[in-house]
Amino acid sequence: MRFSKNSGSPLSIKLATLGGLLFLHVPFGFILLYAFSTEDKSYQFPPPGLTAKWFAVAWSRQDIWDAIGLSVRIAAISTFIAMLLGTLAAAAIYKRKFFGRETVSLLIILPIALPGIITGISLRSAFNIGHIPFSFWTIVLGHATFCIVVVYNNALARFRRISSSLIEASMDLGANGFQTFRYVILPNIATALLAGGMLAFALSFDEVIVTTFTAGQQTTLPIWMLTELVRPRQRPVTNVVAVFIIAVTFIPILVAYYVTRGTETVEGAGK
């Protein structure tokens, strides 16, 4: 059976798509709704009333600001490490052909494919064997292990779309390796690195499993939320923080989408 290019999708597919989108996104609406609930101990639907006071309460709580500050610092440093190592790894895999190349690539990607709890347990065992005390830097190392994958995938995909003739022309014109990277390669991979960095930051900021196993006595934002849910004092405050996390993780992903949208078409047209 042939379908014309302009033929519409069957109604069943449209309904299934709509149902899937609602299943994924309606819970976010409930989080936002309960952030304004006047009830502070339980979830009632519909809420008995609506108020914005919980945003002021969350703003004034120092424990929330401490958790946000720690999470932001961890995400920023993890992203920097991921962008550096992920880009270098992608360049090595793209440029060099050697025995076991695909195996090395698989090992780099593996942390993002494994459940976070497996990565956390593995890191905890490694830290214990090395007699490394749990600290801020163990959290950073834990987050960097899977943030590297995001940058690596984006950078490698962009490296593969760079025309080798551009690099050869740069070398023929007398540019050294650093100049070729700065003026030819970097402009071509810049948007991929920016998108990978934003995605890595969002992924690190709301990661909880690795943090739980490596954080020691420090409290990051996801752990703070888990603590509040287990021993609730003011449930709407937890929902206010959840709304904040959704915004912080959604904005980088949205920016990354718009930054990289259409770059493949533009690059392909210039070759």
C-alpha cells in the first residue's frame, strides 16, 4: 500500500500519540497545580484553595538555597569536564583508526545505557577500594561519567559531517594543527558542543542516583526533595522546587534544540 506525501496519519495513530503525550506531561501540570495548593500536608484533588505563599516560603528557606547552590556547582564543573573529555574522545575516535576502536566507543557510551544505580554502586566500590572519602569531588566524578556521553555523541556526530576537504585545504594553505582546529574545526562543531554542554548540565542538575551513592553528608537538590517527600513538612514547597527543577532542565534542552535545528541542512548545502 502506498501513501502520498501529503496523506494524513490514521486517526488511531493520532489518538495514540495524543494519549502518550498526555500520559507524559499531565503529571507536570499536577506538580504546578499543587505548588499553589493551600493544603500543606496532603494532596487533595481538587485543591481546597490556591495561594502563591509557598513560593515566598521556598525563597526564604536557606536549606533550599544551599541545595541549589551545590547542585549548580556540581553541574557546572561536571559539564566542563564532560565537554573537555567528550570532545577529545570524539576527535580521537573520528580521526584515528585502530584495533578495538568500536569497543572503546562502546565503553564510553556504556555509562548512559546502564541504570544510574549500577553506576552509583560501581563508583562507590571504586572509591572504597581506592580509600577515597566521599566529597564534593566524588559527586563531580560520578556525574561526569555520564555527562561525557552526551557531549561525546554530539561531537562525534558533528565530526562525521565535517568535510575532510576543509581540513586538507587548511593544511595546504600552511595552517598548523592548532590553527586548523581554531578556524576550521571549532566553528563547525561549536553548536554541537553548546548543545551537548546544555544537555549535560540539565542531566547533571537533576540526577539523583549517582549523587545518592557518592554525596556523603552533602545535600544536593534531588536528595533534598527525596528527604522532604519521606518526611513531609510542607508538601507545596517541594512542588515549588520541583517546578524550579523542571524549568532549569527544560530551558537548556529547548535552547539546545533551537541552536542545533537546521545545522545539518546548512552544512550539507555548503559541501
